[in-house]
Amino acid sequence: MTANWSEASEAVRQAKSILIVTHISPDGDAIGSLLGLANGLREMGKQVDAAVDGGVPLFLNYIPGQETVLGELKAGQWDLMVSVDASDEERTGEAGKFGRTHSTQVVNLDHHATNTQFGNFHLVVPEAASASEVVYDWLVYMGHPVSQASATALLTGMVTDTLAFRTSHVIPRTLMVAHDLMAAGAPLFDIINWTMVSRPISDFLLWQRVFPSVKYDDGIVSAVILPDDVKAVGLSDISDAGLVSTLVTADEVMIAIIFKVQEDNTVKLSMRSKVGYDVAQVAFALGGGGHKPAAGATVAGTLDEVWAKVMPMLREVVNRGKLMSG
Ligand code: AMP
Ligand code: MN
Ligand code: MN
């Protein structure tokens, strides 16, 4: 993994117009790193566009600058494109595709170990708990003081990717960066409440429908979400409302997986695991990506076909983990 801090910073210095994109189905870190960087670069006098297919999810609409994010890119030409929190080009969707062909150079800023090293300059830091933390380091490297608007965005990314500082990749430095962002005016209590605690009743109604599908077998727990489940409770996207993260907390469970059946004969997989069990390698083998404890992929086929393909792969991860832990 490489980090071309000086080359990437020089590219920013020379650029007048900059486009920032992130991964599709954006999470808190995708939007946090996108807006943390967009706000910072605008303060530096750059002309900045930020885009992600479909725009900013509702639960993140408190982040300063969110109203500037384009849900669709139709026109434009930029000196530089920066991709944040996306492990490969495909993950940046239509906005990324348009941006690539209309930008002179590309900076790839990320923290996924599975990053494919696309782009001209890389700021890929797998030790970072979030892409937002890498953006923080970059703004500091460029000598730009982090404003309250940037800090609020970046602390959002840190909080969501660490489940409010509860994951194993949180180290003393993570808290040091969080400290600096809080000192710059980011409201930690509100951010945790808005992103982790408060949830619409439709989340529970979705769980109510989905719980009968929960199956547990020797360390692996699974659940199935059908398109009708999502529609019935009025959720617009095919989200799991945090179910997979909850299932993995069961004492006996090493891996939790949700099969989200979609209408185009594909199944979206959402996986979580305990420390020592790597689901990123399974996601990667299926054409997806993510991190050891949280990964996903979209696989073509019916539920039965995808199930038959994926469950043996997870079984192998559990067995290997058992061997390693003696
Ligand atoms: P999710 O279960 O959707 O919350 O995703 C968990 C993690 O896996 C996140 O880090 C995502 O960025 C990553 N991920 C999910 N789906 C994909 C995919 N199709 N390709 C690459 N990474 C993915
Ligand atoms: Mn993300
Ligand atoms: Mn991230």
C-alpha cells in the first residue's frame, strides 16, 4: 500500500477545479470523507464538486455542505478527481465513471486493505480506521486548519466506521484524531445519536418480518431479506436496518450474514465477523470487498444458488479460525 502525500498535495495545489466521488450506497464514512474533504478544499479556495449516485442518505443530512452533493453527474470537466472510501473504480458508480473520463488526474484515498491501487496518486492507509481519518491527515499535511464544518463530517465517518469506537481497529491515535475533531467543534454526542442510536420504527418493523428467517448453525447465523419486506415497511432502499451488526453480537456467533434478495436476480450479501474471522476475503472472492470484520458483495443468481455458493466459504473461514485459536 502506498501513500503519495506530497504528489497528491501538489496535484491539489495545481488544480483549480476538483471533483470528489465516493462509493455507491454511501455510508457515514463515504459521506463524511467526501464532505470533510469538500469543505476543506472549498475553504482553500478550490472550485469543488462532490457527487455520489442518488445523493446523501437522509440520516446524514445534518452534515455541513450536504446540500451541495450532486446525486447525478451530467456535465463538467475537472483538473483533478479524488475518490474517497472506495476500494475499486467500479464502486464509485456512474458518478465515478463520468468523473474519470472528465478529469485529468485521479487521487485514490482509502483505507480498505483490498484497494486495487487505481488512479495516479494513492493515499491508501489500511491502518486507518476510516477514510475520514485519512482526509484529516491530508488536510493537516497540506497545512489547512480543520474547520467545524469539516470536523463534523470527518467525526461522522470515524464514528460510523468504528461503531462509536467499539471495533478492534481503534488504537490510541484514533481517539487522538477524534479529540482534535471534537476540539474543532464537531458535536460527538449528537453524531453518535444521529448515526448510531436513533432509528425509525420501520427498522424494527423490518426486523419483525425478517426474524423468522434467522437460522443458526455452528457459529454462523444468517437471515434473508426479500424485496417485499423492504417495501412493506416503507423503506426506500434495501437496507438491513442494522440487523447483521446485531446478529454478530450473539456469543455463539463467529459470522453473521444477510442475504438481501434484489429484483434483478442478484443477492446482496452483508457480512460481519468476530475478531480472527476474515469475511473480506470471502467478499473479495465473490467480486465484492470490505474489511475483515465487515464486508459485502453482490452476487448474481437466485437465493438458493447464492446460498449454496456462499455458505461453504463461510464454513471454511469458521473452521480455519477454530484451528488457529487452537
Ligand atoms: P455493508 O454490509 O453493506 O454495510 O458493507 C460492509 C462493508 O463491505 C463496507 O465496508 C462496504 O464498503 C463493503 N462492501 C459492501 N458491498 C460491497 C461490494 N459490492 N463491493 C465492495 N465492497 C463492498
Ligand atoms: Mn464506506
Ligand atoms: Mn470506510
